Amino acid sequence: MLMLRLFALPLSWCLLLLTACGGSTAAPPAPAKPQAATADPKATGTAAPTIAAQEPGKTLLETLLERRRDEPVFLADPDERSEFPAVHALRGPLRERSIPFESPTKWHYQKYQYYLNRLIPMVRWKGRIWLVYDHRHAELAATLEQMFLSKHKVEWKATFAEATLMLVSNEFDDAGRTIDLHTVVSRGGMATGTEFSADGALMLVASKSGSVRWFSRTSQAEGAALKLPTAANGQAGVYSGGEAGLIGLALHPRYPSEPKIYLHYNWQYSDGKRAAIVSEWRVDLAKQPKELAFVDERKLLELPMVADNHNGGCLRFGPDGLLYIAIGDGEDGQWTIGRSPSHSLRGKILRIDVNRRDEGKPYAVPADNPFVGKDGFPPETWAWGFRNPWRFAFLPDGRIVAGDIGEDVNEELTFVVRGKHHGWPFVEGRHQRNKLDRELDLQPALLPYGRESGMSVIAGQVYEGKELPDLRGAYVFCDHLSGYIWAIDLPQDGTALEIADAHVLARWPLLLTSIDKAPDGELYFGAHTGEVLRLQRPTGAANAAAELAPADPAMVRGLFAAEYPAPAAPPATAAQIALGQRLFGEVRWSADGKLACASCHDPARHGQDGNKVAVGTTRNTSSVWNASRQFAQFHDYRAPTVEAAAEASLGAHLGHAAPAAAIARLAALPGYEAEFQAAYPGAAPALSLEHASHALGAFVRQLTTRSRWDDFLDGNDQALTRDELVGLNTFVGSGCMTCHQYRGLGGGMPQKLGLMQPWTGPDRGRFAVDPTPGQEFFFKVPALFDVANTGPYYHDGSMATLADAVRHMASAQLNRQLTPEQVQAIVTFLGALGGARPKILGG
């Protein structure tokens, strides 16, 4: 076969093919010998790991605390706590010491992928972790050994009576690679697909968060072609939780004469209902080559979705010029025989004609679709019986190969055959799950593989490039979690393949998400980090991403230039604003005659007090400057406007049981009755809680600043220094922009604190206002206006410096350990967000 003569693989990789990559009929993989261990967890080398017996007088916890530096901890602590007491006992002490740890409880011995789905990404993102598990459970120990430890590096290990403690690092053998992946697009939101114009001059990259970036391949021009709004706080937008988001794109095959792009995304409406939407957009080419934008959306399909997984997502135009659409079963793993999929669009690959329209439809159904005129089937159906066909592609001969992501036994590649059922939920790969409940023409799996090789198949492409001539004609695919990249010869007939027939080209330390092909036949891999990487011959240093490079102005403006679409301000006169300014500094209406709004929101301290927490409270004071440019007020976003926040603050914040007490004290002060009558003529009464809140809000709305960041977004390329542009690029590439959006880099949505690392503490955020499950530790994402001048940081003031906050936020929210250089770069950029004092204060 072609592949047998292509690669002279090192012996170590040939052995790996016979062990770790075996299919369902292969023997279990032999555990790799752990390497590079010393007594110092930070050291590396080539010796075997240090294996220590339990030291007299030292407990498991004491040993972990002594050995650990800054690595997170993974506890193999299933629900059966009585069976895992030593491991479970670590949870409390780790939480008390604010040590980040993962401890998934969704565990079944026959469904170990739920455990490994958390463990593998943790090592991939963090680099090194401490693993603790109960070695007395043979199946648990064997699973970890075969599926995880044999593919990673154990640096240090100690065995106790009930548990094993080990330091594990993300080990990938560069020497064994027969390819390299070279970074061509820097980090951003998770890449879900790369598309090219037919001439190769334009590259488009879709992000799960709802944006599409464009890149000219003939110049340095690039930017944002589209940024869909994000669903948040009752606002409709792209829902990107779980496996949802913007998950597919395809250019019209006659682009640019037909300047159209097709997107597949998950949308959440303001009432919380969700739908999968496939739509057509016009590509505005008027300002090329400097700008490119998607406009004039036309919806083609809208399908209600009941969960945030099994969405499928891929869009491809076939050689026939028709659009093929992958839709997953849209369920949460419980799709059973009793819920027939035949009548639904779910669990199918669809085929439609976007160039024509049938009556009552925004597209036409091709007359030769196999289920046209058949009862119980949508006529758009081309093939069915899929669980989650995340990616598929057309071969040069016109056939389709899809990757159907499995449940708990097999991943599979399959030929997509017109009219056939492709197995799910009756068959998973070649594993029989349920008895057939009807006569079905099942298409057998082309190539299944078990959990020894991976847990999330990313279907690939046939390589037709020039960079690796010996690879031409081979089908290249990979696995999202294991990191394996394989090449295999596809059969011309229906011959089934085994994973042992595939050649391992490399294991890659990123979570790869897509494989797409440019017109020149070269392959491009998308990654969970947002990077796009081009397949090339091995150089030994191909993956050195230029993270500390300056950001592109056009790209940045496309992402951040817009203001948060806050509700319009209530009308206010100059007299009302002046009254609000006087009330802001008034101490006499407080309970003790000493507090004013300005006491905590000090104009001399950039609108806050500089304290860890405000006097008499348990929370840090947010700056009142630019507050009106955000979606809500207070850390728990309980007040929708600055006027509502002012009314709430006139109570407890001034020492009163209720705001009405402050109004009563104000009415007793000389002169205020007349001032209110002048500001609110004809109102009865003029001096009221409503008018006091309105006047305060009118004044606070004047407390806006303008910074060099605003100048840059408005077109001044010289407004930011090169170092600040480097920091901005690091900010975007590190994933900070996932939550810190719009011109204010935040203030537009709530978010859970501790997305990736457990967060504890008495302040449970939104839960105090809305005590429903799931609201714990949700806080408003702060806007970053003037952030360098408003420390300390977080709702509890626990981060003393901006560098501390940046470093910790990357870890807690993104599972990323930033280097000191990256932290400093981001801090340097954030310094450009400081503006002059608001004009009303003399700025």
C-alpha cells in the first residue's frame, strides 16, 4: 500500500502503533515507562521517576503540600465516597488553602471517558498536574494506566496505603514526529473551521464564540468579518456553552462572483430557548482589500435544540454545487430506540440547493434526494443515523467521509452513503448498543477506534499538497483529546479498516478541532486555543507561535470598537445634572452625617476608594466612572441602571434601613426643596426618591472618560505603543476577550468565577440575589476602563495588584498559566485604558 512506503518511522513509533493505537481487536496497550524524574517536581531529565514509599509520620496530604509548587491537583474521587476515603479527604484541605483542584464525580467503570475528558484537557492546558487515585481499585488503576499514564510523563510518584500520588506532565515526543504544524493564525476563541476562496487569496477562520476572522494571503490585511452578539443576561445571542456556538462555515463555490458565506450557529433567544440556525450572508467586498464584512443575513434553516451538545456543525459544498449540512442528534446521550429520529432533521446530513427556492422555503430540495416523497422523513435528508458528525469532507472522487463522535466505546470514520442509516443509536462503531426495531439498511463503519486511541474523532481530508510529496493521496485525520494525527489509505470499495492500519504522524500537545484544505491541497488544523496551524515537513521548531507580537489594528477594531448597547439614558437637564452632582457629595443625608456617595466613589481616586472592601461592607467598591456604559450595576448586577443603583445605595450604603430615610433627612436640610422644585418644575412632590435617584444617575452618566484606547479604536494607529499592541495581542490570544468584550473590555455580561479552577468563599455573588441552583459565584464581568488606577481587584479586593489579577484570572477562568512576560505585556496594554478625569470634574 502507498502508506507502507511513505514513512520510515522510528522503531519506537512502530511499537507504539502496535500497542497504544490498537483497534477493538488489538491487545491492551503496554504502559509506557515513565521518564524524566527527580525528587524535585520542577526538574526534567531522562531517568525513571522517583518512587517513594510512605514516609514515616507523613500523610498523603502533607506529602502533596510539601512537594507541590503551583501545579493544580486532580482527585480521582468518584461519587462512591465511602470507597475512596483517602482521596475524598483531600477536598476540604485543598479548598481551605485555595489550591486549585478538579474532582469530577460523574464516574462509571464502563464509562471512563467522562473522567478522562476532564483529566486530559487539564494536563494539556496546564502542562503539569498532581494526580491522586485509589490504587486498590484495579479497574480504576488499569484505566488510568492504559488510557492516560502510558501517554504522559510521570515525573514523581509515591504510594500510600490507599492512594497513589504522582506528578504528571504533558509529554509529547518531538523526535517521533514525521510532520510539523506551523502556526499561521494566533490564538483567539476556539477555531471551528477554516475556509478558503477558490483562488486561495482569502482565508476565513470561524470561532466558537461567534466571530469570523479574515486574512488576506497575498498581503498583510486581516480583520473581523463578523462578530455575532453573545447570549447573556436575557439578551439574545450566540450560545457557546458546551459544544454549541458558531460551528460551521462555507463559502459559495462561485465566490466572489457569488459573494455569499454560509454559517451554522447555535442561537439563544431572550426567553432562553435555543435553536440551530443555518443562514446565508452577503460578503461585502466594497472595501477590499482593507476591510471585509458579512451583511444581510438570510436564514435557511432553524431547528430547535434541546441541549448544548451533539450539534454536528459542519457545512460543505459538494462537487454538485449543493450545500451539505451535518446536524447531530442534539441530545445529551439519552437518545434511545423509542425516540425515532426519522421524522426530525436531527442526526442527519442534509442536502439543499441554496441557488433556488421551493414554494414556502428559502431554498430548494434537490429532486434526487433519497427521501423526497417518503413519509416520515424530511426531504432534505441525504443520510441518517448519526450521533454527532462534527466534521465531514468530500474526497477527490466525490465520496464523503464523516467522523461520528462516539458515546463511550468507539469513535468512527464512516463513508456517508446516500439514503443509508449509519448506525446510531443501534451501533456505535462496531459495538452493538441496541437491537434494531425495524428493517434498516445500515452502512457499516469504515474505521472505528476505541478509547485506547482517543475519545473525540476529528474527520480529516485527503492530502494533495506539495509540502509533503510522499503523503499525497493519504487521508489525514486526528483525535481531539488524545492528540494523535494519523494518515491512512482509504479503500476504493467497502473494505473496513482498523486503527492499526493507520500510521501515526504525530501526537500534538493541542486540542485540535478541525482539519480543512486550501485550494493548493495543503492542510490546516484548527485548535481549541483559536490557533490555525499548517501541516508541513518536520523542522524541529515549527510550532513556535509568535505570541509576543503586536496586534493588527483592523482585527482589533472589528472585535472591540462597538460600545455595549446599553439602554438609552433618561432625559436630563443641566439643572438636574447639577443637583445630582451636589447630592453626590452631600454627607448630611446619611445616617451619621459623615457619609456621601463620594466617600466610596472618590473623584480623587478614579471613582472608588482604594480599599480592599468598602467601609461597613464585604465587597470592593467598583469605580463609578463609566458605570453607565455597562449592562448592570454592582458586582451581583442587581441594579439594571445607574439610577436604580443610586436608589438602592441611598439605604444601607448611607447607613439607613431604607432609602426613604435618606430622603426624609434631605427634606429637612435648608435649600434642597427649592433646588428640587427648580430642577423638576411642576412636579408634586419635587423632592422625592424618584427625582433624587434620577438626578444622581444624570450626574453619574457624565462620569465617562476617554483614553488612548478609544483613540486607537477610532482610527489613530499611533495611539498605542508597540509594547501596548504586543500586550493587546497577548490579551486577545490568551482568551481574555471571551468575556471582556466591547469597547469597555467588559461590563457586558455576567460570568461564573472559577470556570476552570474551583472558587470558594462566603460571597456567592448572584446567588445572594437569585438563590436558584447554578447562580453560585456568578459576578458581573468588570469593564476595564481605567483599570490600572482602580485596585485592589475582584469583588472581595483579594488581588492587590493588576499583575496578580491578570495571572490569577487566566488560571481560574481559562486554565492557562501565563508567563511573566505575558502577564507584563497584558498589564502594559491595560495601562492604555486610563483616561483623563471626566470633564464635569474638571478633566
